[in-house]
Amino acid sequence: MIANLKNLFRHRVLIYTLVLRELKARYRGSVLGFLWSFLNPLLMMGVYALVFNYYLRFDMKGYTAYLCCGLLPWIWFSTGVLEGSRSIIVGSNLVNKALFPAEILPIVSVLSNLVNFLLSLPMLLIILRLYHITLTPYALLFVFSIVVQVIMMTAIVMFLSTMSVYFRDVEQILANLMSLMFFVCPIIYTVDGVEIMQKYPLLYKANPIALVMMSYQDIFFYGRLFHWKRLLLIGLGSLLLFMIGYAIFNRNKDNFPEEV
């Protein structure tokens, strides 16, 4: 495991190059190019804000700002996991090359969507300013949330990308699970505003994805310290999951060229 991690570090330039290639390919041929990194989450937030502010009215001061704080990291999570789960299949032309380290493909999916998330942060800050929400020193801790989310996502995609090679149904199942997970996590609502969350608090307290999303809401919207002990446990658990997922990936990667 340590040798493989060192090998990943040695390929850091290749990872950087593939991340740039992925970002350029994503908007190649479009008129607005990288501006879609801002427009896509902005349009999505606009739709949700319209629906829950006016149609399914959610009575909360600064609701749009609250929505943005949870929706942006969720977009990163859902898009990164979905793309990472099929990264080996999509990158089959690279996997078939004898010396290419296949394990960097799921990592590239996570990191390329991380870049999109970071590019959307100035937009979040503008929205917070429009709602007169002042950032506190706790906002600097968003780096900790990002690190935990990177580890968690990498652990997930290492396992799912391996499973997708053998079972192509994984992508379809995962897409539906993501839809369910979106509504289970308190992104478009608050924990206090939903009766079932108050009645069964384990729905979010035992949900590591929900706790990560809530950490962004705490530091940006509420300006308070998140439950750092829980987040630390999620980070440590994700490290363990990463080791398991990487071991499964490493054990099967020699079969990938034949399967894809």
C-alpha cells in the first residue's frame, strides 16, 4: 500500500496533466468555455431557489444563501463520484497501455470536479454578501472539510470504478442512489425544519455525506464551528475505506484491459 501511494506521488505531474485535459475537454467547442464552471451551478441554484422560495415555499431568512452552501459541495460530490465510477471504462484507451497507472483515473475525476467547486466559491461569497452574511474566522476551516471530502470521494470511486468494470449496472444504480441521497441530506431543508429528521436524528448523524455537507453550511452560513470530532472520524474512516478500496482496485487492475 505504501509503495503504491508513493507511486501515485511520482505520477503527480501526470495527474495534473490529466486534470487539465479533463477540464479543457469538458467545455471544448462551447462558446462560453470555462464560464460554464460558474454558470452550471448558478443555474442549478437558481432553479432550486425559485422552486423552494416561491412554489414550494420554504420560510427561512436567507434561504438562497443556505441552499448554495450545501448545493455547491453536493454538485462536486455527486458529479465526481458518478464520473469516477465510470472512469476506467471511459479511459479504456489509456488503461490498455501497459505502463499506464490506471489508479489515477478515478483520482482525476475527483480532482477535476474539485477545481470546478473551487472556481464556484467566489460566486458563493457574492451570494452571501448579497444576503448580508458575514464570514467568521471559522470560514478558514473549509479547507478541512475539503480534505475530508477528497479522501471520502477517492475511497468511494476506487471501489465503484472497480465494480463498474465487471458490472455495468453500477452506473445506473448509482445515479438513482444519488437522487435519494440528495434528499436525505439536509441541503434543500434544515434539520430543524423537517419532522422526520428530528424524530430520527440518525438519518443525518449516521450519514457521513450529510455531515460533510452540513460542515460547509455551518462555517459559511451560520458562521460557527462544525462538529469537528465527527468530521475527523469521517476522515479517518474514509482513510480506512480508501485502503480497502485501493487494495481491491490494485488486485483487479491487471484484468481491466481484458474487461473494458
